[in-house]
Amino acid sequence: MALTRSKSKLINGAKTNKTKTRTKELEKERKDVKSIAIDGTVKLVGGQKRLHKAIGKTKPGGRGGRRAKIVSDVAIGARRPKLPRADDVVDSSEQPDRKRKRPNDSIFLQQARDQLKGFKRKDVKQISRFLDDLEPPAGQRTLRHYRSGDEVDTESIDAYELSASDACALLASAEATRAPVFVVNGANTVGILWSDSERRPIDQVLDWFPDPSEEVHGRAGMSDKSPSINEIRTRFATNGPVDDRKPWNMPDLPYPFHHSGVPTFLQQPTCNLLGDVVRVLLNLGDQYICKDSCKNAKTDGKCCAKHFVTSDEHAEITRGWRQWHGTVMMAEAGGLTTPHVDSWAFGTWISCLEGEIGFGWLPHASQEDRQAVFDETIEPDGRWRYKVLRANDTLYMGPQTPHLVLRLPEGRQTLALAGHIVRRVDAELWVRSLELDLAKSDASAVGDVVRGLAAGLQYVHDDVMTRPEAYSMYGGKQQVERVKQALWQLEEKTKQR
């Protein structure tokens, strides 16, 4: 026992002496310090050694002092982590957003109700009827998580609020979505905007238009005149309410960028039916493009090897694709868009880049609802929902979703990117909805677009959808058969024009 105590005493004494020796060495190192390098290493006489830097949040220490969280510095010669740049490809929708405190959507709606009172504009009167009816989607009717293979009762959902990865999984599935999908920080502005720039996104986007005299489609106040880029730049130089109560609202400015800005969660084959159809049409040889007077539809005849589309139909598809691929939406405070459905029954994505955009929609709209929108007889009935899009927020809504857009008259200007897609599982809905576009207008251009899209869809159906291995991509064999029936009915409608 005595031997054990003596051994313990010797060991403890050795530890004490070792500690004292190490302390003296550290004191000597501090005296020998000549300079501190940028990377945090300490240069000493005869070489370099690494010191720990005290970084992070401090915490109360003993005797009234503070103690710091100690994190080891990087090893000598190692590269420090690269700081993110504005042009780095980063899916920000997957990043935690703890620092961003989102304003209350209810406050926005009440402000809209108060600020729009007293306006005599027609669009204000149409929108105002819906303001008292709009409600945020209820929590129990909002889906916030989705994983591949999940079974979803889509009829009980008024909104999807998902991360980009969850939204990608949902839209890659065969689930039919009849409510919008919202993704915080889902905007794709890589190579379009520089987040570290001090200039507003609106100014950065206008820099992409080099010709100040270029006229673009849009409504300059109450005028139908197409404004020039220079006029837009001048008008939008002052950000705030519009004194004359005639806000500029331009939802279809041409896309000047290198890429379309399609959100990453939509960049997948299941969301590319529109691209598949248009690619067929744009790659047609001359032998498949007939004169407009050709009567030999789908037969060998006098002017064509096989009647597929006319030159007018081909031209309208080519012209339309430039806009369908992507547009810039720019509006002043108070700019409104009354209840409508987007033309050609496309699905639509919108990414807000600046300002606040109020978005209202009617989930689970029936064919009668859509017809009422076309006839401008749709009424608020307690089913309309709304959310507010803020900078970097993105939404996707399926074909024929009735919706409206509003901005606060006493608010600020807004900027957004938008474009169209069609999911493969929405093929039948797309075809049947094209019948409404055909019926609502007597304009020959509308008929040309519908017939052109129908021809491309017919090709995709016959050569792609009907392959047994492709059934699952389009919602199953029965869905493919329904697409065939819908295409036949659409063709009969086009013959009656």
C-alpha cells in the first residue's frame, strides 16, 4: 500500500512538473512572436507554429470573466473554405433561412383592402370583389413535406409549401397537383443577377437590354403604347407609389438572358412535355410544312408529302416559344392582374426578385370554374386562397389554375421572372384545356397555335406515349388512352372553325 501511494505521488509530481514546463514553453513562444500571418498562423523564430484563435460566441466565465468557444484554426498551408460568390451555383432553397423573418401575409392583405378603396379603375373594381374573400391556406390543407413514394390526398390540399428537394420529388412523381407549389428561396438567378451588387435587381435586369430605343410589350399606364427601354428605365428610377394612379404593368417583357431562369426543382424530364412538343415542331422539314391554302390534311397531295402543320401555324409556334420559354414581369406599385388562367393551358412558374407580389388562386378548379373565368363571370365564393411572394420566392401552378396578382398602391415596384412548362402527367388536362382556348376566341392566331400544339402532341402520343415502357411517365396506360380521345375531340373542334 505504501508503495502504491509513493508511486501515485511520483506520478502526480511528474504531471505537475510537466504542466509547469509546458507553461514556460508557451510563455517563451509568446515572447518570440514576430508577426501574425493573415491565415491565423503565428510566425516564430526558427519556424511556424499554429495557435488556436478564440472565435465564436463568448460565454460567462468564472470570477466575472468571459470564456470563448475555442475553434482550431486551419492547418498551415491548407486552403480556407471558399466564400460563396453571387455567381456560384447554389441551391439556396436548401439552405436554412433562420435569419429571415418573413412579414405577415395578413398585414399585406389588410393593407391592400385599405389602400385600394376609392380607386375608380376597372381592374381595381374587379380585384376588390375578391379581397374580402381571400384567405390564407389552412394549415391542415397545406403540405409541407414530401418524399418519393408518399401517398398524397391531393383533393385535400390547397397549397404545397416545400423545400426545393421536396418540390422536385413531388413534380417528378405521377401525382397530379391541383394547387400551387411554393418554394422559399427557389429563384434561379445564377448568371442573371449579382447578389453582392449594390444596384437594384430591376436596374441589373435592364442592363441586359443594350438598345435604349427598343420597344417592348407592356402597358404604360392607361396607354396601349409599347414603352421603350429608356422610358422604362426613367419611369422605374423612382421606387414608390405612383401619383397619377396609373401604374405601369408589364408582365411579358422579352427574355434577354443566357438561360431561362427555370427554377432548379422544375429542371427535370417529367416537367418537359411542352419542350418535347415544341422541339418536334421546330425540327420539322419543309416537306411537313404546308401552304396555308392546302386542303390535303394528313394525305399525300398536291403541295406536301404529308400534311402536318401550315406555315402560319409553324410561325405562331416559333413566335410563341420565345415567350413561353421565359419572360420578365415588371410592375409599379398598385399594378394589378384580374382573375384569369394562362393561355394555352400551360403550367406556370413565377420567381419574385424584388418587392412584394400578392398572389391569389382558386385550388381544385373545375371545368365550370375555368369556363366562368373565360367568360369573366367568376365570383368569389369562399374558396379563393392567397400568399405573398417576396424576393427569391418561387411558385409553380399547374395548367388552368385561376389566379390573380396584386401589388400595394402605397408599396414599391416589383420584378419577377416567369415561364411555362407542362408536366407529362398533365397531358390529358392540357389537351382538354386547349379546347377552351379554341372556343374563347375567334382570332385566327389562336386557332393556329392550338392546331400547331395539337399536331406536336399527336406526334408525341403516337411515337412516345404509346410505348409500354413509357406508360408510367405519362400517368399510366389508361391516362395515355384518354389523351388519345382528347386529341381526337380537339381535332374535331379545330375542323369546325
